[in-house]
Amino acid sequence: MLNVNVTILGSGLMGNGLAIVFARDENTKVILRSRSIKADPLKDIKSNLDLLIERGALTQEKAAGIMERIAFTDDMEMACREADFIVECVPEVMEIKQNLFRDVEALCKPTCILATNTSVMSITDIASKCQDKSRVVGAHFWNPPYLIPLVEVVKGEETSEATMNRTYEYMKRIGKKPVKCMKDVPGFIANRLQHAIWREALSIVEKGIADAATVDEALRYGPGLRWPILGILENADMIGLDLSLNIQRYIVKYLEDSHEPSKLLQELVEKGDLGFKTGKGYQRWTPEQITASNTRLREYLIDVTKEMNV
């Protein structure tokens, strides 16, 4: 695919971010489809680009080029007619995604890839109402997608190898770091790892081993520092698998293995303590702290990905 027409279905947080991801490629034109056109549909995209410019990760000229390659519409048929790659960013409701792909399939070219940005749902189930299930694939971008390089390319039961390979190669072309998930399992790769860590982190808090802030500090200033450069299985090879086996023999029996959500998490939600949304979750948060946390994350991601040249 040299010149590529990409259609993004949904213009929320992820949709606006993905518009930047695809439009950074000079040979890609993007249509961002929304059910209704806002008064200033470019506002959020401009804001994200301005931050990139401010941190020296993007020039004014390249930002202008990105904006020129993005168009907005509320016309579904027009949005899909010439698309080579369609990615949906609609709510995580199975029926909504199934019906969307069923309807979109009839509007697009037979060679168009239909990608879902679901973070945990079955690609096979999402494709179930499509006639040609071989062209449905998972393309799970991480938020914010224009800053985090990872894209999980996920194979449904009937996704073809050609669809997998075309999607994988296109993700590489637009500057992402794609990985192939070859089985349609809940959570794919990275979310399974993330939730395993979350389960243990919450167990540590519930059992009084450490409070939430301490757990975060231990991760932030310990293993979290080396994860961007040293994978955990590479680390095991580094220290020696014989040592790794001895450690596992001792510790795994003490780790949390519950198959239900954390009791602490359930209790907090029942009380209405939802984190940043309410100012209280595992910790208390002032509006200033919330703003600082969001800003710190985005600035860090911009700087670190700039250094990584991704």
C-alpha cells in the first residue's frame, strides 16, 4: 500500500489521537467519521499537536501537513467508500462493534481491512456478523496513541495471514512498534501483563504489606525504570534461567491468584471513589495534582519517544 486511505470511526479521545498517528505518514489521507460534526472538530487535534511542537517533537511545518491530511465527515458511506484501512474507536460494547462492522462491510471495497481498536474483546466475536471475516483484525493502540508506540495486531479465528501481514507492515510504516498476538485471548498480550501486575499490587495493599503510594513508588523507581530498555524475559535470560527457576520455585506459591476482581477495588467503586473522576481512589487527588499527573505523563512520553526516535 503506497497511498493509503484510512477511515477512523469515532472521534473521541482515541479517534482524535489516531488521526494524528495515521496523518503523520505523508502518503496517508485520513477521514475521521463522527455521528455529528462539532463546531470546531480540529480543536482537540490542534491541542495535541501544539504540545508536540512545544516539546520539540514536531515542527510547525509537519503539524500543518498533518492537519491538511485529516478530513471530517458525518457521512458513513462517503467515509468508507474509498478506504483501504478502517479502524473503529466506538464504545466497548460487543453488539455496537458487531453491528458497525456488519454495516461498514457493505459500504467499503472488498480489499479494505476492518480493524478494531478494542483493548480486551474477542476479535472473532466482533467479526461474527461479517460475511468476510478474513479481513477483520485487532489493532489495539494504547492511549495516547500518538505517543505510545505499541500496537497489538491480533488474529481472530478467521483472520487471514494476508490481513495480519498487511496490518503489521502498515503499522511499521507509520512509525509504530507492532507486535503480533497469534491467539484471540482476552486482553491480548500487554493488558494481560498489566492486569497481572495490578492484581498483585492490589493484593499487597489489601494485605497491609504497603499502601498504594508505596506500591507505585516501588514500581516507578525499581523495575519500571528498566522495562523500557530491558524486557522481563530478556532479564531472566540475563540473570540465568537456573536462578530464575529457583526464585520461581520459592515465590510463586505466595503470589495472588484470585480469579475475581479485587475486594478493595469493588468496595471503592461501591462507595463512589473512582479516582481522578471523583478526587479519591486508592489515593486522594486535588484538581492540581490531577492536572500535574496528566501533564507529567504526556510530557514524559513525548520526551522519551523523541529520544527513541519513534
